[in-house]
Amino acid sequence: MRAARLSLALETGALTLPATGRIAVYGPRRDDDLSVLPRDRLVALTGFKPDYDHFAALCSVTPAPPYAAAIVCLPRSRDAARALIARAAAEVAPDGWISIDGQKTDGIETALKDLRGRVDLSESLSKAHGKLASFPAGPDLSDWAARPAEVAGFRTLPGIFSSDGPDPGSVLLAASLPDKLGGKVADLGAGWGFLAAEILKRPGVKRLDLVEAEADALDCARSNITDPRARFHWADATAWRPETLLDAVVMNPPFHTGRAADPALGAAFIRAARRMLAPDGSLWLVANRHLPYDPVLNDCFLDVREVAGDSRFRVIHATRPRRDAPRA
């Protein structure tokens, strides 16, 4: 969808690629086709590790401003979108341009409305259920820059999961954790560190691996968790491997890809946890009650029990990981 709008903009002259200089794309996703841009001058800037790894095999992913032009791939959060636009405005050279591209469902019309009156915004180009518009570099949008917030004593940033406070599912899971978790524990999809702080209250924990794919969230976790037992990993939790098998895995896994529900993502977290656990290790999982995780839980563990819950969430304690679990 983004590729269709970029191609149309270049074909119609709505955008003209600079003859020289780096072209930054802020926030691209793995399924974005950026082949209409010159690969040798393309810089893909993303803090989401699976997307970063994808583009690292195709082009530069190392920040190197100033840029001759930039394309901002609009995120869903309004504050995060403003922060990304402000960053682009600060990093593009004065004679360059900045293009804003996004789906209607992700708030592109609101973003363009917010920009009108502040920048010399072009007419928007509509295609594939989204819009693209651009403006010349130069305007000061520093008041839109990302600013940390403090929530219940924790530092968060716009656009990261549950940035306005602890997720209710995580709160329920934290209250369900036993005093004795084991010495070696991992928090998969650790976010800004709420569950990690609760895990580290258990005195028997000797090491906690916080695994998080979103760089901004992990940076917040580093600020929030100063316990020397904590280790921080910018990684895709479904692919990460611990140094040694673990006594426990704790997680509130994501289950959305963009706006679409994707239970396969949570299922991949469960399979990853099974691979990480020692034979006597256990999984502590919270999930929305409607998610169809029972088949994969029973494929991966011999003992699966619901130990807490409410109308929205359930907390699962799974033990005795199967060594012969399916790899799917």
C-alpha cells in the first residue's frame, strides 16, 4: 500500500527524488516495499528489531543526518506520529523535503490536519486506503518532539505499549506470581519494565533477562530497572535464546500486527518460552480470554492450568515443557 502511493507520487511529480544525498525513511515495516528509492542512498530508521533486521539486509539502518529528503511512515499513536515528524523536520537539510505517508485507519487525516497552518503542506495524494503529502524542510516542530512521561513512578514514551500506565493484564499477572519463581527468569516482551519490577521483588531471582523488540520501550526499561540482576536484550522474543535454560518465563505477549488481531504472534511467544525452559521450568502467561492459545499451550506443555482471571483476562501457569513439541 505504501509502495503504491510512493510510486504514484514519483510518477506524477508530486515527489522528486534529490539527485544526491541520503533519503531517510522513518518507521518502515517489513512489508513496506521501498524499492522505488535508491538503495545506495536509502536509510531505514526503525526501533522495532524484526523490522530493523529486515532492512539491515537491504540498506543502511544507521542514523546519519542531515538527509536530503525523508519519508515518515505514520505510526498509530498521535503523539508518536508527531514526535517522528518533528525528528524528520530536525534532521532534513534546509533544501530538502519531508513526506508524511499513512493509512486512513492509522490517523493520516488527523496528522495532515495538525500540520496545516504550521508547514507549507502539499495537496494530499490518495491511494490504497491512505494518503501522502509533503512539505519543504525548515519549519521548527520541536514542540512535537517526544517527551518522557512518568506513570506510577515509571518512565514511558509516546507510542510504546501501555504508555499511560500498567496494562491491566500485567497487573493481574504480577499479582499471581509466586514468591518462588526460580533463579533464572526471562520477561518476554518486557516493555517499559512493569512486570520486571514485580519479578525482581521475588528474593530467589538471581538473574532476569528483559527481552523487548521495541528500542524505545527497552530504553525506558533501562531507566526504570536499575537492579543489577537485570539484563536487557533488544531482540525478537520469538527468536532470542538465553545463555542457559531458564527456571521461569513470564510474559504478557502482544497479539496485534498493526490493527489486525494476530493470535499467531502470541502462539510464537509460547513456543519460544517452551524452548527456553529447563525440564522443571514453568511459564507464567496472561492473555485476553478470547485468544485461542489452548491448542499451542497443550502442544508445548504437559500441565496447563488457569490460576487467576477475570472477565477480560486469564493467567496461565504451564509446567513440564514438552521436548518433542511441534516446531510450527
